[in-house]
Amino acid sequence: MNSIAHTLQLELSLRLVVAFVVGAIIGIERERRAKAAGLRTHMLVAGGSAIFTVASLTLFGSDQGRVAAQIVTGIGFLGAGAIIRSGASVTGLTTSATIWVAAGLGMLAGGGAYILAIVSAALTIIALRIPHKWLRPKAHHTTDLDEEFEEE
């Protein structure tokens, strides 16, 4: 019986390690772009989510969905703190979203869905690496003819 408990703890420990690693993957990308929430924040959010998920699965045999819902709600408040509004501009939306995703990655890893966590982390990195120039509308270039009509 002791062997089974030991094996279970190793499996659950692996879940935590995977969560911290996928959080680190997102965090490194954010750190390289000098964002406020970087490596440590994303590792801790993903790892913390995994800890709560593992705890709900192993310690509280009933209603694991309740713990998952509370993780989502709590992370929503953390992410809201990353959003800053200054006049008409808003910053921190992507950082807030990556914190939210890191929590989801932690929940996947904590639930033992390693492949889903790794694929989701890869897709997140792809989404974060899309160049801004592909996303912004092209500026309207005026020609000399356009300028002549505007002056009249």
C-alpha cells in the first residue's frame, strides 16, 4: 500500500512540475518583452492553479468544479490589477490575458492533461508572437493629388 501512495505522490508532483514549466514558458516570453508580469508571476500563477487543482482532486473528493470556478474568479481579480487605463488608452490587457491563460495551463497540468497543457502553452506563445504590423490597419497614404484636393 505504501508503494501505491508513493507512486501517486510522484504522479501528482509531476503535475506540479509540468504546471510550473508551462507557466515558465509563457513567463519567459513576457519577460523578454519587459512586461510587468514575467517569469515568476506566470510560474506562480500556473503552479498555484495546479496546487489548488491537485488539492481539490486528492483532498476534497467532492465537487472539484467548485475549486476550478474559484481559481478562475480569483485570477480574474489578479488580471484586472494588471490593466491600466490612462485617458483613452488602455494597457495591460495582454498581460492580464496571459495571467488568465497561465491559470488555465496550471489547471490542465494539475488535472493530469499534460499534452493539452503543453499544446495550449505553444499556442499561447504563437499568439503572443504575432507581429503587431500584421494586426494594425494600414495607414492611409496620401498622394500629391489627394493633397491638392484637400487644399481647395
